[in-house]
Amino acid sequence: MRKTGKMTKMLAGVILALGLLTSPALAADVPQETTAPYTISVGHWSREDFSQSANPAVFTGVFDRDLYNAIRQTLVDESKEDKGEYAYTMVSKEDYSEVRKLLGKMDGLKLYEHYVPANLVNYYQYLDYFAIDITIPEHYKPALEFIEPVIDKVQQMTSDKEKVKYLNDYLCTLMTYDKKSSVGIPQTFSEHNSELKGACAAYTRNFKFLCAAANIPCFAVSSTNHTWNMVYADGQWLHVDVAANDLYNTEFMLLTETAENRIDENPAATAFLKELLVPGSTK
């Protein structure tokens, strides 16, 4: 991944001068799934300017309106049978790692990854091209089938907080805290005779999987030495630390408004994710 060269910048300048790039919602002819070649002709693309519904305070640095629109458009399109056209933005080499980390905080039932379609013929001119691919890994599907009875029970509950508490307690029956161990989603959500060992990252990842399956917005938050979750429940974003709840066998941090004695290592990403998953939720 390299930063766009001088020639690309000159080309972008000409496009701007011609007035072709007049809106972040300007449409480009970009088929979603096709073998026909296409060429990028604008610096970013989404069919709607979703950023207008979000809290403008979350747009800082790399977490700008263009990135928001590209990801939000992809999330909206994912639920449609006809996904339409690619939504993309430009992410420089310097910002690439930061954006990849942002997507990783969202990974749960689905994976969110940088994607460059094979039929993009002028990628050499736009090496900062950044679209998002959303997939459910094949090896996750048995795990999804395994938790189906749990999700069915959760869907009968009327309160989001009740659902989150139930999923927290359920995960605690499957795992036991061990800071030196890790266990993945396929192993956790399968038949096993004893609780599986895992550190906080494993709890956080597995809890995102459960929440995603139950249609509860959820993502990961990290300090310098710990990871936990935030969930959107009954109209507000709340903290859940399943690892700590399991370790101390109590509701140590379950649906709390603040994370006591924790310092979020990237509060800008956290604010951006809140608005990305639930537009307007931080206004």
C-alpha cells in the first residue's frame, strides 16, 4: 500500500478544477459484482451523505466524513439483495493501519476488511483506494448454528439490557479467564466438556459475535493492557467487560455508563464507531 503519487494528485486537482467532484455523495459507475472493468474517476464515492445524520464532533483526523460515508454505505448495502455499487474512499499509507484497526473493532459475526475489486483497471493511479468487504467466514457458520437456541431465547426478550445480561452470563459459562490463553469463535461456540481458557481479547471477540447474532450494536474498546466491549442497549451506549465479570464472578462492569479506572487508548475511534453503528447516538 503506497501513498498516491504526484501524477495522481495533479489528476485530482484537474478533476476538482473542472467541478466534477462537487459532493461526497456523487455517484460513479462502479458495479458491485461484475467482470466488466471500471475506472475510478473521483476521489471518493457513496450514494448518500450519511454524515449529515451523525454528530459532526466525531469527524477528526483520519475519521472524516468520506470514510464515514464509505463504511456506512457498505453497512446499509449489506442488508440488500442487490448491493448496488461500491462505496469507497481514499486512505493514505500513513492512515491505513488506523483504519484497519477501526474495522477490527467491529469484527464479530462478520469480518470487515479492506477490499480492492479485481476489475479495478486503474488501481495504479489510485493506490489509496479503500473499499470494505463484509463476509461471514465459512468456519463461523457451525458456531452460529450452535448458538441458535441462545439467540432464539434472546429474541423473545423485550429489553436490550436483559438481552445483553443474558449473553454475558452465557459466555461466562463457556469460558474461564486466563491472561495467557486465547480461544477463537469456532472453538468457544461448540461442544466441549469444560470451560475454555481465554484472555480479555477472547472474551471481547466472542461477545461481539454473540451480540452481532442478536442484532445488538457492539464493538471493542481498548486501554493499553485491556479490552472490553461497548453495546447500544435501550437507547444508550454502555460498557460491558465480560472477562472481568467472569473473573470476579459478579457484575463488575455490566451495562455501565462509564469504565472506571480505564483509559480508552483511542477515544476518537470509539466516538466514530458509535456514530457509524448508530447514527445520531452521541448527539
